[in-house]
Amino acid sequence: MFGDRIEKIRTAYNWTQVQLAQKLNVSKQTVSNWENNNILPSIEMLIRLSHTFSVSTDYLLSLDDREYIEVTGLTDIQKIHIQQLIHDLQEK
């Protein structure tokens, strides 16, 4: 469910509902309503959430379970190092 994804990611970032609300310029009650599946965000807010959390909108909507790491701005060599680290961790 959408609310579960938002809460999972928010807590992984170690943010409170208030902190996430401040980052998105919404009320804490709005974040709480999302997490409790009382309401869904607008399309614009869904996109802002995906950018804030560096995940796809499909991931937030539980349409795709793949997770990504933002590597924009890194060199090709740095990206290769990160990919190798991920590969090594997956093998353990």
C-alpha cells in the first residue's frame, strides 16, 4: 500500500512526519493521512515525493518493487565502484 511505502522510506531516512512535511511544504496531518491510507497525494505531490526519496513513482504506488540509487553527478569510475559494491553485497 502507498502509505506503507511512504512510512518505510521516511523512517529509513530517519525523518519524522513533521520533517517530511516541512520538506514538502505540507502539514504533518497530510503526511499522516498518506501513511494511514486515508488520502493519496496529487500527481504533482507524488512526483515531489519520488524526487525527495529518490525513488520512482511506480515504486511509491507499489507498481514496481525495484529500488534505485541516485548516481547523477558521479564519474563513470565511481558508478562502477558502486555497482561492484552492490554486487558484492548481494552475493553475501
